[in-house]
Amino acid sequence: MQPASEESVQLSVHEATSTDIVKTEDHHEQTPATTSSERHVSIQSTLEGLEMLVDLNGAGRKSCPLCPEEKFKACYSHKLRRHLQNLHWKVYVEFEGQRMCICHLPCRQMKSSLGSDQSQARLVAHYHCVVCSVTIARKTDMISHLKRHINKGETEASYSGTSDVYEIMKELGTNVQLMPNHNTPQKTDTYFNRKMKTNRQLVFCSLAVLAEERSPLECLDAFGATGIMGLQWAKHLRNAVKVTINDINEACVKMIKENCRLNHIRTEGGRAPRQVEGTGESDNPIATVEVSKMDANVIMHLRAFDYIHLDPFGTSVNYLDAAFRNVRNLGIVSVTSTDTGSLYSKSLNVTLRHYGCQIVRTEYYRELAARMVVASIARAAARCNKGIEVLLAVALEHFVLVVVRVLRGPTQADESAKKLRQLLHCQWCEERVFLKPGSMVEENLYRQLPCQCHGSMPGKTAVELGPIWSGSLFNTGFLRRMLVAAVQYSMEDIQPLVKTLICEADCTTLKSFSVTGHSVLANQGMNSSDFYTFGFFFNSGFSFHSGKRKSEEPSNVVKKLKSDASLEHPAFYYSIHRHSIRGMNMPKLNKFLQYLTEAGFRVSRTHFDPTGVRTDATLEQFKSVLTKYSVPTYSTAPPSGNQGHGVSTDDKGRKTD
């Protein structure tokens, strides 16, 4: 294998636009992460190489190098040679002159159907991939796996017995060593997803805002994996945070400690990183983190934290009770859910099992998913006599992120529980409305829907969805401070998203933001506990004079918050393409927002759907404005032979949105 071609393949495999990849050669002590990249003994190019794994010329009984003792007992050389030739050498998958022979060693173990960690695991025969070291049991699956490598241009083996080369991914100034199969969660323990960069930056900004309120903060990254999120916290926030990175897997813990050394971060109870020879880098650690190997539920029950981030593989409902058990008052819990199949209405039975919600596929399915996650968080907090204030809820293609502030006390818990309500959804026109609170049975629930579909359509036309969160999904003051943090730490990727969230929270189409004034307020040295309680940074009745603040009484602030409840953004949104009129050309989206504003409605765009419009207008009012400003496709009646195909010259410019 040629080193030059090997390097080109590795660069093509891990090429990404949003991250910088650096090739680094280890000239120092060899760590377990680098030794694991050596080629497996089951990968051989000749039969002689396979037979050289054991001394067949010596006397006495010898064991098979690819089988455990309980599967193939030690035998004499002539029988062992036949075993290697007839089993391991003949059952193989070949790739570029290299044979991946069948392996029976305990490299890959399959747990029993009980699913418990203490259950007995059985050995599975498997193959080791010559490109990425993944273990695959079926021969056909290995062939398909190799075809995917070929389609990606990975045609050379990425292992060499003479050089210890590994890759480092750099994100937000933090270096992280990655395993060869880091992007396949089923095949590796140290999973890393490059597409979650937006999620990591949003979580970082929320922590930076909390660090301005009080410090030092005790922060927990409950599912560390590579440890990149906790390392970014420690590297940029320094003494303002005390970071704990936890993972239950031993391989992940070793990888996290190795990544700490790469970033000159000292692990608590460990040794400081050494100085790299030939460079001027200091060996003094820039920060200290604590790395723990524990179940996430256990560590959250044992210790109290100010900030907890949950990002398990799949749903996070199994960890919410433990998260709210010991989280401190006015702390923050951020939850990332990646089970988009159940959240986005693709597996309704799983949705009911995990979140206790009845849902259907709707045009606003992403906001519905965010409100389901918030509802499960609110229920978990209420069981611990805590309430929540939703600071941020984002639902994108790969994840749903919810950030909430914890408000301790049964009164706050009751207020949060009252916001869990059923949603009445019309299946004909997709009009929706939250059912009115109360325990009395209403004779006709269809009266609450603004549409008249039930009177004009036969049978039942609406369904009850939920229960889901009916309150606000955003906090304008908190989002503006997040924008300040995004500018301060040069996170250009999420700044447009945060600006969209601010507009969505205010339900406005304002596109310009004055970040300078916000930065001045953030850098005045004020204790942000003065304005953290409900997150209203500029709209909570505080006035700033010469570094001092004058605030209203707490009771007056609560009254003001109740009076401002009507200013919350409207729930859900309408898709302009979903409700377009056949045979009519719609106006441009920004023009349509202006028309709705002129009609007296609150309106904004939404990050949930690029064609969605969040407004307090009903669907009938929405359609009336859309019909008023839509123009016919044909300025005159088209010829009968070309009906449905001609477009007037004046309307060609209106077709694009």
C-alpha cells in the first residue's frame, strides 16, 4: 500500500465543508486509540501469511489463531493446517488482493434477546473490513459494505503496519480524534455526527448565556462519545464552568481523555498534557474537566448540576426524570432528540409508547414534534415539583433541540402542567385549535374549530391530537443574548438561524438586529441574575443607568408577565404552497407577509418550514388574503387545444418564489 494514495483516500473520505481536517502523525507515546488502527490478523494476502500466524513446524498441540479455545481445541500441526486451509482461507471476502478471512474470535459479540447488560453474550463469526475495521457478520453485507466504499472512492486500505497515522477533526477551535467508523453508530462506540454542528453551537450559546448570569457553573455532558461538546465548553468558557463529561462505555472514556490531551486540557485526577516536541506550545493546561464512566441516570441522581445536556442515541425520555431530580433552581436542561421517525409521525405506535401522544401527519409536523418533546419534559419536571420555562425549541432535519429553564416549586409545576392540552385538527383543511381548558364535557367539539368542514363534509372530519405543549416555544430575551454569544465566539453558521428564531418569537418580519448595543449591555459587568428569572432581557421592565439597574418589585414583574401573555407568538403555521389556489399564481412570500401585515395580522416566517407563515389569522382569513393577491395563470382564456399548458408573458415572473 502506498502512503501517498492512502493519504488521498483519507482526505476524500472525511472531506467536509463546515469542518477542518488535519492529518497528524503520532511521534510520541502510543495510545490505545492508535494501536487499534492496525490491520487485523484475519486479513491476509497469501495462505503462507495465514499459516505464519502459528508455528506449524513445531511439535505439540497448537491453537487456531482465529478461533477461541472452546470452539476449536488445540491439535497437532497437520490437523491445524487443514483447518486453516478448509475453513478460514476458503470462507473469505476479497478486496484489492486482500482476503478478509472468517474470524471466530470474540471481536464481535451479540447480546441475548433479554437486552440486559448482565445477560450472557454469544460469539458471532464475522469479517473485518480492510478499509474501516468494522466487523460484519454476513458475507453479503460485507460485500455491500465494500461497494459503498468503492462508490465513495475509498479503494485503498486505510491501515498500514509501518505508520501510526490518525485523523483529527477541528471544530470551533477544538481538536477531536475520530475512529475510522465514527459516523456509523451501530458499528462504533465513539459516534460523531458532523451534521450536528448546528446543534452543538446552539447548546454552547445557551450555556454561554447562563454563564453570564452566575459562575462557576457545574455542567454535565451526559453522553460524551468523543467529548467534543464538553471540550468546547471548557476551552472557550474556561473558569466560568466546571465541566463533567460522562459516558458509560470504556472506549469512549479513553477517547475523551485522549482528546483532552490533544487540546491541552487537564482531566481531573489525571496528569497534565505533555509539551509537544519541536513546538512552542506550553504544557500548562488551559482548563480542567472531569471525565466519569457511569450510567447517565446514576450520575444525575448522585450529583447536582446547573446545566445538563442530554443527547442520547434516539429518544431521551428515559433520562428526563433523573435530569430534573437534582438540577438546581433556575438551571437549564437542554434535550436533543434524534428519534425523528417517531417524532415526525412515521412510527405512530412508537410515538404513543415513548411520548404518550396521539398524532397524525400534518403540514406542521415539525412544530408538533417540538411540542411533544416539551410536553414530555414538562411532565418529568412536574413529577419532581418543578416547572419549566421554554427558552428555545428547534426542529430541523436530523434532530429536535429543546432548551428549558427550571423553576422550582409546586406552583410553577402546576402552571406548566396547565399548558398541556389537546389539539383539535381538521383532516380536510388542516385547520387546528387547542381545546379550551376545563373538565366539563362539551356537546360539540367541532364548534371550537374556525372552519366549517364538519357541516359540509359527511362523517367525522377532525381528530384530537396530544396532549402537547400549548405555551410559547421561544424566549425573545434569551435568544437575543444567544445571538450576542454567537457573534462573540464567531459562530457565523447559526447567526441566521438565531435571527429567524428572534423574528419568530416576536412574530415580526424585522430583518435587522443591533448586536452592538446588546454586547455593551452584556459586557457591563452586571450580575445577570438581575434579569434571568423569566429571560426578558430588554422587555421585562428593567432600566439601565450607568451600570446600575432599577427593577420593579417581583410581584409587579409577575403581573407584567401575565399581562404580556397575549404577546406570545401564535401557535403553529400555514404553508403557503399547501393552501395555494389551483390556476392562480401566488405572490412572492415576502410580499405575502407584507399583505398580511397590512390586513392587521401578526406575521413572521418560521424555521420549521421555509414556506411556512406563522400568523394569528385563521385559515379562512389566510386564504382570503392569498386569493386576493393571487392572479390567474392566464390573462385570457387559453386555446382549447393548449388548455393547462400556456402561461402568459406577464405571469412568467410570478412562478418563482
